Amino acid sequence: MILNIAIYPGSFDPVTNGHLDIIERAAVLFEQVIVAVAYNSVKEPLFTVQERLDMLKLVLQDLPNVRVDAYRGLTVRFAREQGARALIRGLRAVSDFEYEFTMALTNKKLAPEIETVFLMTEAKYSFISSGSVKEVARYQGCLDDMVPYPVVRILRDKFR
């Protein structure tokens, strides 16, 4: 089985350098990577889905085999609709593994034909989360090396 298309799902609220690290490396492994922004009724996002799509398109414009989309519902259902054979999941630390492992097993039960591929983020990004980025931005802290420069500007504008 050749894994041509991969889905990298997430909230990306906002996109971080850790996300970009995973996306760039996945783009080398797969013919096409779809960065999929999930509508999540449980989380209270800072940015609308459209704002997150726009941010991702801005920072990913130089990756020709990466596209951005949004979806509702089960990730594996979206993956099937897109013809994807793999889900990309990023791991920052051991603490991420238990949740991601459980999710991978659930997805495998729902869609046995879709593989989950775990990519470890580079160590220099292992402390970054969208939540910590929002907290630093809220109090006008330094966002250098946490998010791409265009996202720094967008966050600064959001918290003005």
C-alpha cells in the first residue's frame, strides 16, 4: 500500500512553529498533505475557522503539495472523503503519547485502512502549544521562535 495523501488534523488556534515543523516534514514523505482545521464544538477558539484557514494558507504558500481545508465530524470520515490513507499526528513529549495512542487505536477501529503516522517535533519546539502561545500573546510576551512572523502580527492585532 502506498500512502499518497495524508491528513494533518488539528485546531491550529493558532498555527505554531511546531505545527510547521511537522507539516514541512510530512510534505517530504507524502505526495499531498491536507492540513485540516477541525470544527470543534468543545473548545472555545480564539480565531474563527476562516481566520485559521487564512493563517495556514499564508504560512504554507511555499509548499506546493500542501493544501488547507476544514471539516466537521470524524477525522477518519474526512480522510476517506479526501482519499487519504494516513493521518499525521505530531508528538512533542511523552505526555502527548497516551492521548495520541488512544486516538490512533480508535481511528484504526473506525477505519482500518487508514494508518496513523507519528512524527516527533524537533526538540526546540517541544515546549510550544497553541495554548501557551495565546497566553504569551495575551500578555504581550515575546513570540519569537514560537510562531511564524505573520502569525505574530495577527496575534498582536487580536490582543490589542
